[in-house]
Amino acid sequence: MRNRKQQNSKGNFLSRMALNDNKAGMEGLDRDKINKIIMDTSKGSRFYESELKREQQVNQRIEKMMLQKAQITEQQLKKAQTQVDKMVSELEKTCDLSRVIVHVDMDAFYAAVEMRDCPELKERPMAVGSMSMLSTSNYHARKYGVRAAMPGFIAKKLCPDLVIVPPNFNKYRAVSDEIREIFSDYDPHFQPMSLDEAYLDFTAHLEQRQSWPESSRTHRYRSQSLATGIAPNTMLAKVCSDKNKPNGQFRLLSTRGAVMDFIQDLPVRKICGIGKVNEKMLKALGITTCSHLQQQMALLSLLFSETSWHYFMQISLGLGSTHIPRHEERKSMSTERTFKELSKPEEQFSLCRKLCEDLAEDLKKEGLKGKTVTLKLKNVNFEVKTRAQTLPYPVATAEDVFAVAKDLLKMEIENESPQPLRLRLMGNGLII
């Protein structure tokens, strides 16, 4: 019994932390070799224990789901299928193929900026981050299985020659601002998702471009670390931007046939919003591709929450948002940092103030204010907490946001007393 439990633990660990070869630059690698190094290096670490605990929780959810599945009758499935067919018919009527949505992903952005400033890194495996956690890696490092959100000590075992560069977010923010200026020429209301990612609606720009002279409509492409996906909606555009990385562009034609052909064999893990947990739960049901989602939709409607299975249905039909929110429609804005470990209160408050200053700068650029200040913390055991406080009036300045954030942080520090609050991530946000 004990041996079986140990084997399950080993399997659990690998399923959460194993190589994700759906990620660009990691195709065709030796999975078994890489996974063995990850497991052997991680054993005994807080990262290992945290991931194993999460995996066990997911396994419990899967066991419960499978018991629930075993009790479903043919009559229930038939009734669910009728409901699904009706909803499919209604959703098909909402399909809009008239927009040209672009998703831009500054591929391995932090690493690309560092390689620009230090050309000798271009031909070496390198990553940005620390021995505790990496933010990103270049393609030379990915050939060894090194990826973002991987502890640096594991990455060094996979690739002993890996160069780990400390992050410089002021520099990345400055480069991002330059790129956003270019985005605004094409879509003044583009939606930035992070420093290295944005959605743009090119529909109006392309219509205007038709009247331009040929010399203005043509330009020479200069290769850089940027991937672009073009599709009729945001969900598909994001998937497309991953197709030809690095330095590539992929356009999905705006026809229903092209969309459905594209979706059929697409792994569910490629879809934004389907993470490791949902991927594993779906795999337990034999669902690994988007076409499987459509085939098993009646069953999914009986096993998952309404929100989840409705989203699965939209995915299976290739549907997504065709609307890029204007700045004033944004519901929140935030900024966060990862680091090795921060346990001194004065350093934590100093970082909190800096994050509030960065957040205030972004708010000012977009002319936004908000009433709810949020604080996100991840400790050295990888446990995440989010705290929030709502004010009676909207705020936007660094001073006003910090006045609330520091109280939230102080409360968490006091809750841990007499032990120090040991952090590895902090984030500040404002709900608009």
C-alpha cells in the first residue's frame, strides 16, 4: 500500500511539473530525461512539496468527478445533449467573422531585451530571473527544457551552462512603452495585457489602408523577437500567435470552414484559460483536443460548472470575443514582481511603494482611477493570498494607493508574527 502511494506521489509530481512540449521551442525534446532531472532536483524543496500538494488536490477532484460520471444515466445524457444542441444552434448565430483581431506576443520579451543589450548572450542559453524562479528563457535554453515559472536551481540542473540574468523591470517597461506607441498607430484603443502582450483590432486600419498608395502600404519586415496571430476573434488570435514562434506571423482565414478545420485537432492546452488543472481533468475523461470537447459536451455539462462548460463549448465552436475594450472599459490594472525571497518588513514596504508608483504611472497614461486596491502575495511555500480594500472615492496616485496597500501588507506581516512574512512575489492592483 505504501509503495503504491509513493508511486502515485511520483506520478502526481510529474503530471504537474513535467515538460510542457506544447510550448514554443520545446517540441521534440527527451521528455523522460528532462522529467527525471526535474523530479530528482526538486525532491525535498518547498517547490516540490507545494506542487505535490496541489496535484493531490486535483486528483481528489478527479476521483470525485469520476464517481459522479459513473452515476450519470443514459436519460440524463440524452436530456443534456438536447440542451447542448439547442445552445450550439444559438451560439452559431452569434458567430462574427467580420473583424480582424491581432494578438501580439513579444516572444521571450525580457530575454530579448537582455540579449539586445548584451549581444554575447544571443548564442548562449539564458534566462531572466533568479535561482528561485525564472520569468522567461530564450530558445537556446528551451532546448534543455528550461521555461518560465521554473525555479532557477532546477533550470541549472537541466542546463549547467545556463546564464541567469537578474530582471530589470524599469528597462522592460521603457521598451514596452516604445512598442505601445507603435500599437496606437494601428489601433488607438488597443488592449495591453502585460508588458509583452496586447490585442489590437485592425479592422478599421485595414479599411483605411485600402486607399493608401502602394508605397505606403508596403514595408520591409525586419526580424525581431515578436510573434503575431491574426484571426476573427481574440481567442483564436492568441492561439495563432503561438503557431510560428519565434519571429513569425500566422493568419487564420475568416471563414467558418477555416476556423473549424483549425480547431479540430488543436490540443486543449493551447487555449488560454485551460491550464494544468483543467487539462488533467479533461484528460481523465479522454479529452485532449478541441474536437473531443465538442463530442463530449453533454457529459461535460453534467460534470463541470455552468461557467466552465459554456466556455468549453465556445472553444469547441471556435468562438471568442470580437471586441477590444477601450481603456475606459478596463475593469482592473495591476503590476507584480517575483524575487528570490523578501522577509525584512522595510524591504517589503519599499517594494510595495515601488509597485504602487509603477501602477500609478500606468493609471496616469490611461487616465484611469479605481476604488478597490488589491494586494497579492505569494510566500516561500508558494501559497498565494489576495487582499483588497474598497474606498468611498476613486484614487489613482501612488500616495493614495500605497496608503491602502501598506495597511494590507502590514496586516499580513502582523498575522505571521512572531515569524517573518517570507515572500517571493508581490503585486499591487486597482479595480476600476
